[in-house]
Amino acid sequence: MRVALLSITEAASGEPAGLRASLTIGGRSLVRHQLGLALALGCTRVVVLAEALTGEVVALQQAAEASGARFHVITSAHGLLPLVMAEDDLIVLGDGLLAQPELALAQLDEANAVLALPVEAGLAAGFERIDINHAYAGAMHVPGRVVAGLGDLPPEWNAHAALLRLAVQGRVPLRALPDAAIADGRWAVVRSEPEAQAIELVWLRLHSASAHVRSPGEWIAERLVQLVGPALLHAGTRPWVVALGGVVALLLALGSGWFGWRTPGFGLLAVAWVLARVAALITRIERQSLLETGKQPPTGMWFELMIDAALVVLAAWRSQIPAGPGVPFAIGWFAPVMLLLLLHFLPRVVPEGRMTWWLRDRLVLALALAATSMLLPFDLCLRAGVIGLVIWALTITPKRSEMVNSALTRFD
């Protein structure tokens, strides 16, 4: 069995009545972040060291039991003795520790180890010294036999300090964290409310980072998450609430187009797409942080297809091609449909680069359509855009060789 030991005992700096573990990052307490990590590590028993049964502890119990883990509260180190057997594994997470899950899982999931940092960097970041060269990184994976040594120590000993001492004496190996883990904010101990506010911005940046160069709409969505994300998360606003704003903007856009205001309708579709991206980013942040996501926001592929369909509808309604004898009824729909089909098709076939992400950006498309609707001949520009995309794709797509296996084929 794998057991996790969490702690809600250390006072926050400058707030004697407050506790480190209760400081919030992204609207969730530090100890709630640690619970998500413990469950991801496969812990089937969660033990919390706390002085009293508070609302925070009850919330932890509900989250742990909802995930199928057994939950226990102890008030001293000796309370751990009957809960950890010699054949068990114990995961210990220090008070106030905030670790990026990807890094923590890689370091704690395998063999036993006491995680360590270079002493200078570790002490400067608020971690405790182990020896002359190392600081304790606030987490360890130790065999259950180490816990038996708590029975030989006074009950008033700090559980984490006692376990660290027993682990070092028991020759549990030290495992050094990467030097950059502290510098880039992936591993931190949070001791006060100002530190929590500062690390929260880093936390948001780490979890909203992208592997590709963002398009304008994606960049705006990321900036919105970084600017208003903390307020939304602390207010308990879940991603589906933000996504609901996108749905409302989509419906308003269609209503605006129906009553003849097509240009504002394009602007509202741009807003709908950005809100959908914000909801998707918040969902990804919660998932990567191993927090509960609740209901999935309605911002998946089907919602993006609905925005595309709305763009086609508004563009067809905006068409000024006169209806008359010999004019096909659907002629005004042809160019918008072709434009959106090309925007779905081209990113799959042209070489990937900055432009392919722009082609997926519906903020750029909606604003371009709004500007064209207001200032330029709409139908002419729409058709020119379709032709321009085809010419661009032909220009940048490399030619296929006349014979794929020409080097292997011989003619005698």
C-alpha cells in the first residue's frame, strides 16, 4: 500500500492565525494541490497531520474519499504508527510545498528517495538544511519501516523533521532536483500570503504555456487568463461558467445577424471564440494541476464547429449578390463555405508554422470579416480571400517527387 502524509500545522508568516497549507493558489489550498499529487502517485491512504478538525480537513476528506482513498487525521507523529506497515511506501509532502505535478511525479513515483536541493539555493528559497551540501526539498518517498522509528522519539517531535532524520539515518538515498526547478518556479515552498500571490502568477504561466507560437487570439486568451484568472479561480468560477459566456455571445451574434446587424455579429463571434479559449485554458490548468474540473466546459470541437457555422451563416446573410432569375439560391453561401473548409483543410496539408496557427484563429477571421463588412466590397473580398489561400498553399507546399520510390526503382 502507498500512504501519503500531508500536514496542516505550520503558521503562515505574518499571520499567526493562518496556516501555510491553507494559502490558496488558483482558488485551491496548497494542501488540496498536494492531495491531487498524492492521489496521482497512487496513494490509497491519506493521512493528514492537523491540530483540529477544520473545514479544510473535511473538504480534503470528501475529495480523497470521492477518489477511493481512505482518509485519516492525526494530531502527532505517533498517530502514524498504526497506519503505516513495514511493507508500505510512504509519500511525505511538506507544509506549504507547491510542486509542478509533472516534475513531482517523475521524482517521487519510482524508487525511495529524499528529494534535495543545493544548500545555498534551497535555504534562500525557504527550505531546511539536511547537511553541509544539501537542503531538504520538502518531499520524500520512504519505506514504511522508517515509520517504526517514531516510537522511539518523544511524541512532541515534529513529524516531518522526525521522518527526515529517520530516513537519513536509514540511508534512504538523496535525489537532487534539477537546479532550475526553483528558478523557474516549478518547485517552491509558500510561507506567506504575498508569496502565494507571487507564485500564483508563475503557476498560471507554467500551466498556460504553449509548445507553439501563439496566434493573436490565443495570445489574448492567455493574457486574459493571467490577468483575470486568479480572480475567477478565487471566486470559485469554474470553466463551464466562462464557456457559458461564449455560448451567450454566439447566440447574440446569430440574433444580431438575423436582425440585419452582421458586422457587430462578427465581433460577437470573435468574443465567443476568445471566451471558449479562456475556458479551455482554465480547464487545462486545473487538469494539469491535478485538481477537480467538475463539468467539462462546452468548448470542445463541436463548439468551434458551431462558431464556424455561425460565421458561414452571417457571411451568407451579409452577401449582396442580388437574387433573380437564373441566379442560384445558394450562390451567396458558396464562398463562405469554401473559406471555412479551406481553413480546416490547409493546416493539415501545408508545412506547420506560425501561419497554420493563424488559420485556426477564429478571432482573426471574425475581425477580418467584420472589417471587410464595414469598409470593403464584402463578396469580392471573400472570394479573393479564398483564391489567395489556395495560391498561398500552392506556393509554400513542396512538390512531390514524380516517383516516390524513384531511388529504388530501376528500368533495364
